[in-house]
Amino acid sequence: MTRKTVTLFTTLVIFSWCTLAQAQESLRYNGSSTILKAVMYDASKIYKKEKGVAFDLKGKNTGFGIKKLLAGECDIAGGGRALKKAEREKGLVETKVFLDAYAFIVNKSNPVTGITSEQITDILTGKIVNWDDLDGPAGKKILILSPPEKSAHYKNAKKIIGFDKLPAHSMMADMTPNVAKKVKTFPVAIGWLSSANVLGKKSVTILKISHNGSVVDINQENLASGKYPYQQTMYFYTMGTPTGKVKDFINFIKGADGQTIIKKAGFFLAE
């Protein structure tokens, strides 16, 4: 073997090793579209710049992410509920990431600006079906726009509010953040989604919520104390206790830079 051949061979080996190392230095996320759009996009850019780790980001809903994690098709899944016993028994571990408040929204043309928690329950259980009962659009039936059935935002709302199945005058968005787009389209709609998706935006009206006789704003104090009733804890799920690059990224999210991203995105800090 000539010196030129040896040099070429050595170069190819080093190039192949570096390429393999770079391919291995990646993190795959799947699951909650809320976490994906509001946190993962920004967090991954900063983390990649600091650590040189590439990201493969996909999002749909909590159940989909857990399914992909169990299949070994992602390193971190995201979602809005605690793991089930059967999921823990398969080796999954959860890590609290942040608190997420549900905002109830209506079309900008709707004169309604506030609602009670009792009225929300009555709407979602079918007891209130017309906007006349809420001094809304006269003679118009309420269109309920909900997150997708398999999303944590839907499943947790069922538990919090106490409905089994939404009334016939309902429609589901394909992803939770898209509830706002649909409410913007339908003047007689009411829907709910993560407050992070709509806070500070003027495309829809965020309803003021009265609970236990007083208006309860969406803020850190009211979520941490439980005074704001419509909330959920958002989690990362991993196969086993996080280690290596997965652990390092989760520590980044729970550190100062990650917490800044979470607050900027409109979410709230978990304990």
C-alpha cells in the first residue's frame, strides 16, 4: 500500500468516524404539539448552538409521543399528563417541565368577554346551547371547538370539567394550537387551548374566568396555588431515568436558560 493510499484511507476513516459521531449527537422529540411549538423550537436552536447537538422534532399529541417512545423512535416524548401505571411498568419515567393554563376563547366579533366556570361546565355538558343565555350573538347556537380527542388538553378537560362526551354542536381541531385558527374563522365558536398559544395575540378574545365567585387571572401565582382551575402539568417522558445527552438537555430546560424560554413562551414554572 503506497503512502498516498494510506493517507487517503486514513482520511476516509477519520471522515467516517466524524460523520458517525455527528449522526449520533442528535436528539429526537415527539409528542405534544404545544411543547413542540412553544418550547422545543427555540430551546433546540440555543442548545444546538451551545452543544452542537442536532434535533429531529415532530409533534402531534401526548399519546402519539408515548407510542413512539416505547417503539424506540424518539429519545424524549412530551405530554400533558402523568404516566399511567402500565406505561411506568414498561420503563417510562416522567419529568415535570412546566405548568400550562387553558384559555377559553371566542371570536373577536363576539360581545362576550367573561364567563363563569359554571357556565363553561354547562356549555361543555350541553346544558347551555345558545349564545342568548350568555348575552352573546342573538339567536345563534354555540359551536364548541375543542383540542383533538387524543390530546392531553382534551382528556384533562374531561376530568376537570366533568363532561363525558361533547355535545353534537362541537368540532375538533387537528392539533391543540389550531383551535385558535378555527375560532377565528367561526363567529359563534368557543374553544380552549393552551394560554401560551394566544396570550398577547389579538386574533381572538380570551375570556375572563370567574371561579368561586371572583375573577381569576392566568398568572404564576394563581396556577401555583391552584386558584386557576383549568391547568395541567406538562412533562417530558423518557425510557428509564434520563442519562447522557437526554439528561443534559432536560437539565438545560430546567436551568436558567430553559426557564427563560418557558416564561417567554407564556407558560408557568413547575415546582
